Amino acid sequence: MALTTRRMIEENGNTVANRTPKEGRAIAFLYKNDDALTSIFELAGTKEDDMTASAAWTLASDPHFLQAFLDQFLDPVTLDHIEWDQIQILMQNYMPNKGITDLEVFQPDLFHIILEAKKGWVLPADSQLQHYSNRFSSQTVHRLVVLSECNERRFHKMFPDPFLGGIPLQYMSWESLYELAKEVHAKSKHKQKFWLQDFIHYVEKVVPMQQTDSNWVYVVSLSDDKPDGWDISWKDIVEKKNYYFHPTEGGGWPKNPPNYIAFRYDGQLQSIHHIDDYEVIDDFHPFIQEIPPGAINPHFLYTLGPPIYPPKIIKNGPSIRWANRAWCMLDTLLTSDTITEAREISVAR
């Protein structure tokens, strides 16, 4: 008997409706090393080359995404002369004495974009990019593009000159590429939407990004202590400098910057702040002069918005002790009698 969308079957003597999978949904949950997979791209992996491959496949699969990408780097005259069926995308293209490119997008005799992709806040060295400069033909519009997780300030600090060996040098973050995919999703056809959605889910999982629509608050403790050699306390870093920082990896710290952060000391909640901006730093001193210069492991540095003060005294409660950190929803944190209660209500939702 052929399987239909809904058929009647006999089960334990009763007639019941067979529950068949809804179109567009996975039939079962898929795990790899105890990690739930949300995108087909995760099957390849999450290393730098895997991330580049996911972008290349999605660009090649959706003309709206490809056009939105090219709009970021090409002038209107060049865009008007594009013949879309002539565009080629190359991955891992090796040429003697000219390096191996991560990704190339070009139309012969019209334009040529070489993209150097990095995972994390790493940026390529000048020498690496210089390898690519002699790949360009003088007959084409050419661009060198760096794709990374860092922000533009960090990129322009490392590459203050908009040209490298006479070649225009531009920057795009993984988050910007992700936003382009979200923007064109509504314009795309059904099959293209599938690849775009998979790419969106993939980037959300492998690239640290602030969830700006989240009302979860990360609650941390502050003290008057000054680490050896510092001329500023943890409390003053927040209340006088309007900053907070923590390692990007390890120690149970968030891998993605939260939308809100709250501070507690003296046994109670003191303030809640929106995180207005963030970046990854490898030295505290350029931002906080009271801390001596020196290389550190990568840290998220948060720029804090104005304080939101609790409307009443909100004590720590029994389960928030010492330097414990907690996640609470914003409304629970403002209405509960203790941080412990706010966390319990948030987790129960």
C-alpha cells in the first residue's frame, strides 16, 4: 500500500492517524560526537576550510546571495556588465609562486575577487596577501577581500592602507556575510532557501555572535580587588571605565557575547547593562591605561550601555555565592526578590 500524507492504520485495535514527517523538517535528530547537527555543512566540519566551503557552495547555489555579495565590492558600472552565467568560483586554487587562495570569484576579462578567509579574530599577514597580487590581470577590476570574525576597527588598525601593492583591500566579517544571507532569503526560490537556511544555521553555530534579540542576562560578581600591577579594581573597570572583559574560551565563560550583563557585589544586584559593543583584544592597556601593557590570551571586551538600576533590593539568595555566575531572564531579574529566584524561574520556563 502506498504511503500517503495521512492514512488510517490499525494500532492496538484502534484506528489512529499515522503521523508522517512534515515537509522541510528532519525526520530524526542527528548527532555527531554528542553534538546536535542543525546544518548539512556541519557534516564536513567547522574548521576554516570547511567554513569557506560552506560560503562558496551557498554563493554558487543562490544568484541573489551572489549578487548581494558582489554588490559589496564592485562598482555600479562593473555590476551592469556582469554576465551571470560566466561567473566562476574557485576554491583552494594553487598556482606556483602565487600561493593557494581560499576563494576566488571572477568573470573573465571583467572582475576578479580573491577572498582570504579566517576562522576567529585572526587576520592574514601582509606577506600572505602579497602572494596573490600577481594573480590579477590588468584588464579586470580586482579586489582583495579578507573574511574574518574580527570587527572593522581591528582590521583597519592592522591594515590602515586601503591598498596592498596597488590592489584595493577590503574587509567583510562572517557576521556581515550571515546578514546578507538572511536579507536575500525571502527573495530566493525554494531550493535556494534550503541552502541559505542551512548556511545561516551553520554560521550561527560556528561564529560567535551577539544575540541582539535575547533577553537573557549574564550575572557576574565584582570586587574592590586590584590584581598585582594594576592600578584599578574590577569594580572601577565597570563603574568608571564602562568596560567588562572575560576570556573568549574556557572557564565556563560565554562563547558568544550576551546581550545584557548584570553586576552584583555586597550581597545584592547592583546594575544591569546592555552590551552596546564588543571586540576581541589581546592587550588590556590600549583600553584601560591603569593596566600595564602586555600580551594576553584573547578576551572579549564589552562596552557597556547606561546602567539599569533594580527597582528594589535584590539579594543574591542561597545559591548565588562567592564568584558564581548565573543566567537570568531580564524580567525575572527585575521582579524577583533574589537572583537565585530569578534564575530558577528563568530555567523553569
